[in-house]
Amino acid sequence: MDRILFIDDEESIRTLYAEELQEEGYEVITTGECKGVLELIASTLPSAVVLDIRMEDCNGLDLLQEIRNDYQELPIILNTAYDSYKEDVKSVAANHYVVKSYDLGELKAKLATVLKGKNRL
């Protein structure tokens, strides 16, 4: 079973997405804080990370860079309500960029893609 680390500071989003992804057969670990994410990755060994960009305690793009420094091969999907960050040069370190929606079809498709090893567009 693939393990997904879902990082978002909004509890309602974490709950909704975790339930939806669990229904798809994923084991889901969630956190609402950036602090300790590298340690969480080391201890849980997720198959992929879904990362919000605008969070209370950090900028997700900066966290993306920190994760990439230690885990170059770990698939990371940026999941944000703002499509304007897609043009940010830091976003290219992510495997995919998905705009948040209550329809998780696109996110689920991107997860399936990266977990099959097709992690770049």
C-alpha cells in the first residue's frame, strides 16, 4: 500500500483529502505544520508528498526545496488554491501542480502517475 504524506495547514482540507485518498486505498499521514516535516518523512517513508504552498508557519515552495535537498527522488505534488504560483521558478522542483478542488480527480490521477514512476510531465 502506498503511503501519502499530506501537508496542509487547513484541518478541514486535511480531513477531506485524507478520507478521499484512503478510499482510493492509500495510507495517508497528515500534518498541518512545516516544522518537523523532514523528520516525518524520514520516519514514515512516504511514497509521495502532497504539499500546500501558502501555510501559516512557512512557504510551501521553500519547504519543497528543503525536501528536494534530502529526497531528490520522492514524488511531490503541489496542491494549492492559487494557480499563480505555477509560474514561480521554485515550482519546477515539484513533479506536478494541482489547483485545490473538492473534486479530487486531478490529484488522484497525478498521484497514480507519480506512483507508477511517470513522475514528470
